[in-house]
Amino acid sequence: MAEKNRAILIIHPDGTEEAKWVNKRPTLTELQSYVGGFIEYVRLPLGNGHKQMVVNEEGLLDGLETNDKASRIAGCLIVGNAVIY
């Protein structure tokens, strides 16, 4: 049985968003390419529709730019690209 189409939303630090439509869960390699490094899952507050956020695990160490939009969604400091799926 094929999975239904789902959106992957990439939120960039400058506030722009990029949506990609896929018919499967993103692979580790894909997630790493979206965030530019090792991934870290961020627990989102309740009421988010059971979506997940992934960020660059070493973003703070690498000095990545603050992502205000993703930080508001997550309720904590997020830097670099954030991926919600």
C-alpha cells in the first residue's frame, strides 16, 4: 500500500519557507541535506498535529543564524534550517 502524499516544510532562518511534496518519509540522508549536517529531533508542543521537527544537531556550535519562526513553533531556541514533517 503506497503512502499518501505529505508535505515537508523547510523553514529557513530568514523566515522563508520551502515546501516539498513527497510520498514517503524523508530518509536520514535527505534530512541531513535539508539541515546541513547531523540531525536532532526537537520535541514540539502538544497540538502540532503529531508533526516532527528536525534541526542541525551542531547548529549552535557552528554559529548558525537564529531561526525565529522555527523557535516560536518549537518554544525553544532554533538555529539554522528547521524541517517539519
